[in-house]
Amino acid sequence: MTDTLSNIDKKRGGKKAPRFSREPPQQRRAMMIEAATRCLSRGGISGFTVDAICREAGISRGLINHYFDSLDGLLVEVYRASMYKNVASHIQEAKRRRAENIGWPPELALAELIGSNFAPRYFNGDNLLLWLSLWAEIATNPLLKAAHRELYQAYRGELAEDIAAVAAARGRIVDAPTLARNFIALVDGLWLEWCLDETVLTPEAAEAAGFEMIEAQVGPLR
Amino acid sequence: MTDTLSNIDKKRGGKKAPRFSREPPQQRRAMMIEAATRCLSRGGISGFTVDAICREAGISRGLINHYFDSLDGLLVEVYRASMYKNVASHIQEAKRRRAENIGWPPELALAELIGSNFAPRYFNGDNLLLWLSLWAEIATNPLLKAAHRELYQAYRGELAEDIAAVAAARGRIVDAPTLARNFIALVDGLWLEWCLDETVLTPEAAEAAGFEMIEAQVGPLR
DNA sequence: TGTCTTGTTATACCTTTGTTCAACAAGAAC
DNA sequence: GTTCTTGTTGAACAAAGGTATAACAAGACA
């Protein structure tokens, strides 16, 4: 295909088009991480190969080892980016909302935080293979395990704070950290079941189940 | 190592030990499936190679393609065996218990079925890589997806029946199928969280969360 | 003991994998 | 236009992958 293109270019008589473009390192790295992420969610760890990724990114094979220690190093970056996209940004958003909305009813903040887990942005089936692969990597790689622990802990803490705020405002005694942890487990479990068999539930049913678990302890939120 | 052994045998002066033993096909297949399962749970799909499996099983490389269509065919058999071990046998046991214990308090049957999910036999961290790999295979292979759907549906049905029996005996209105589905999701989610970060909960805490979810709707079971 | 069947081995084969590196050229600087 | 820097290419390489198959030998049978 490359040959065809360059032949056409030569026959055009004009200056031949550049065979490649130089990109700022940061931008090139981001491009490659995105392409690698697509490969991982498409074919799992078996689809995460130098050939596939370079083809997806439209670059030559040598670039992966130029920008990353190794293919495994790229996988770690894919983990970081995915984790940020799905968890860290979640936390930041919750923090921002709470800081901005001081004085607002805590029920609103909590309901929004709960509901956001079932928004199509998070609760979708496109990334099953991606996360199965990343979890396997977490189980194997101690560095990733530590990062995972830290991020999930932060998210659990955020959720627990919002739960505790509602419970306090309503004079209820609630084990907020435990409830937050169980809620997250339920969300992950529902998402997993949905991905493996989409006939067993709908995102709406999942959201209902999630609210039900919290509301059973702190009372109605909607 | 093989050389050393056979040399020793020769020097012993007696008849040399057989270089291999012939096994009945059914038994040999079972041995290979077990070895392959160990490889998968140890190293994930990357550890599922002809070399590793044959080394684990103590056989030569040619035998996999002799007994299975391909390495992927062996993976399907690993799936079947694991699924049977973790789900199908679960269902059979529940069925048997219910058939044998006609007239027994349904609370006992339900409590036992719930608790069995958190028994070390099921709720243990050794099989994370195994199940992550199998789930990835389910997502990819339509035949496995259908098998998965069927087996999980049977298990959900079993659980829902036991829940409905308790609810009926107590005059409570409960959406048993939905509750069963949410419970299974919670169990899977808790197990996954525990595997990825064992500091976040204990099997006892998981069991408590599981009972809590059911008991919130049908009343105390213990 | 000798023969036969067939489960098992071991090798050869080709493909795909990740990595390296010398040569190349895009694009900024002058 | 010319020079220089360096991002990028693409071929070469060894290692590891799955599969096919001819040779072997274990164990049953006579």
C-alpha cells in the first residue's frame, strides 16, 4: 500500500508526500498508548502485539522500543491511562463537585456519584477484554497492584465520605466504608455479568440494584 | 534429566525403566486438562503454551495435537472442566439437597446455598488468572458464551427458587430472580476485589455482605 | 518368546514474536 | 538553499510459538 501511494505521488508530478510525519514525543506516546489500548480491548492480551499495535497506530515496528522500555512497558502505560480514565477522573470530579457545592444537600452529591457508575461512559461492554487483561496484569505485576490499591482506596474513601454525610444528616448509623466497598463490588459484578451475558440484565436494572443497596441503609435518595 | 535417569537405570543393571507409560485415552485427556488448568491459573493465557503444559503434564509436545484438535481445543476443555467444577457441581448439590430434604425448613437450604459461595473451595484467590482467561474466552467464543449463559441461568434459577421458597413461607413479596442475580453479581465482585487487593476485605466480610443482601429482603436466615 | 497394535516420543517445519540498529529523511534553524 | 538534529523507518535477528509426522516402544495377546 505504501508503494502504491508513493508511486501515485511520483506520478502526480508535484513534490512527493512525506513518507511519515514527525511528532512531539509526548504526543507520539499518547497516540501509541491509544492505539495499544484499542488493540487490547479488541483482542485481549493475545492481540497486544508489536505488529498489531504499530499497524493500528500507523507507525513502523521500531517505534515501540524507542518510546517505551519494552512492550510490557507500553502495557503499563495502557494500564495507567485506562485507570485514570475510569477511576481517577471519577474521583477528581467527585472532589470538585463537593468543593463547589458546599451547602448543597448531600443527597444530591451521593445520588450523582452513585448514578455516574451506570452512565454509558463507564457501564459499557466495549472494554471487557481490556479490563480482564489489565486485572490479570495487576495480579502479576506488584507495581500495578500497588497503584490499583491506591486508586481504588481513594475512590472507596470518596464514596464513603458521601455516604457518611447523608447518614449523618439523617441521624442514621451506617458503616460507610463497608457499604462503599460492597457497592463497588456490586457494580463491578453487575458490569461483568452484563458483559458476559447481556440478556441477564440492563444498565437500568443495574442502576436500580446499586441505588437499592445504598438506600437500604441511608434511606431514599431519589 | 531424562538422560540422567536412564543412565542411572542402565547402570543399575536391572531392566531399564520404561521411558513412558501408556494411559487409557480418557484418563490421559483428564491428566492433560488438569495440567493445562494449572498452567492457566499460574500464568494466565500467556502461560498456556504447548511447552508449559506438556512440561507440567510430564509428556511430550506431540500429545496435545493427538488428543485435541488444537491448543484452543484444549482451552475449551479447560473451560468445560472449570465451569463444571465451580458451577455445575454447585447446582447438582443444591438440587440433591432440596430433593433429599423435603419438608426441611427452606431457611436452612437457602442459608447453606448462600454460605457455600464463600467456602474456601470457591472463594479463594488461586484461580484469578484462570477465570480472567476463561471470561476472555467466553467473550470471544460464541459457543462458550452460550454454555456460560446456560449454566449461570441454571444457577440463578436454583438460587431464586430457594429464595422464593423462604419468602413464600414468610409471607413476603420478593423479586426472587432479580435478587438472585444481584447476589451472584455481588459475590463475583467481592471475589474479584479480594483477589486484586486482599487487604480490602476478608472472606468473612464477604459472607456477611452476601447474607446481608438476601436477609434485607427475606428476613434473618441465621 | 515373539508379534502386533497403537499410544508416545522427538524432531523438523514454518510462522510469529520482541528487540536491535544502521540508514534514512522530515522539518527546524540558519 | 543549506546544514543539522533527531524522530522514524525497515530489515535482520534469535527466541518461542503451534502443528505435523516418522520413528519408537510399551504392553496386550498368542
